[in-house]
Amino acid sequence: MNYASFGSITFKLQSYQNHQEEIDYVYAKHETIFASSSLQFMGTELESLKLSIRFHREFCNPIQEYKKLKDISNKGKAEKLIIATRLIGNFVIKKISSVTKQLDIWGKPVIIDCDIEFQQFIEKKLQTRKIKIKYNAPAKKILKSSSKTNKNTNYVRQTKQDDYVLKKVKNKDGFEMYVVEKKK
């Protein structure tokens, strides 16, 4: 009887030992001065699942099955994970731990126990949008300096509405910065 399958690998009931599912929930903690802190639910993390399986020589070729498992995980490609008759979702193999329990007289493994850790894979498409950039008139040099700025030369870029002025000034430490001021 098939118990689980991941991509092209099928785990029969003889090879399956147990599985463990783990879902983390994310909460933001809001600290307050006098009242108790409060929590805000932010959502769930990606689901992780662990399967413990055994490859035994009586039912399969342990080396061959273990190699198939490593090959599929080295691709880094998400595959459908099915346990019993339930489709769990798209997962990738995050970690494989294996122990060779018994060898025959020729040095070939009789039993290989594996702990496989799967991580849920959700593909999100990158959202992009085009931004229109409007260029204003080039900067004009102003000889007068305002009382708020240093006595360094200021540069002004005016918007089309002529409501705001962008000034380039130097602060006390000598760093240049831009200040947006509304025209009077």
C-alpha cells in the first residue's frame, strides 16, 4: 500500500515509520508603558513536515532509493507531497538525515533509516509597475541665502506648480542635504 509520494518517489507502507507536521504562527508583540503588552496576529509561517522512513533490502534497493531521494532534493524543485490520499501541497526537501543500520557481508546496506524534512513552497510572482518620471527645470543658482540655512550657495529646483522649492544646503557637520520649502 502506498502511504506517501513526493515527485517520482513513492513510499510504501513497509518503509514508512512516522511523520510530524509543524505550523508556526507569527504574532507581533506591542510593548506598552503601564498596561500589559498586547499581541497582534500576523499570519502563519510556511508549513514544515518531517517523515521518518526505512529503506529495507527485502522491499527495495536501499542505495538506489536513497540516491533517488538525494537527486530529487539536489534539483531544488518543488514537488507535490501526498500523504495517504490527501494532497498536502507543494514542498521542497529541506534536510535529509540518514543512518545505515545494518550491512551485509559484502558491505552493502540492508537497512537505511532516513529522516526527511520538507518545507512548504509557495511561489509568488514579483509584482512590478511602471513609474512615470517627470523632469522639472534644471537647478538655478540663488545668490541669497535664507536665515534657516548656512551661508553656502543654495540650489533650487522648482516644480511646475511653483508651490515648493527644493534647496540644497550644508548642515553643521558639513553634509549636504535637500530641504523642501513651500514658497511664500
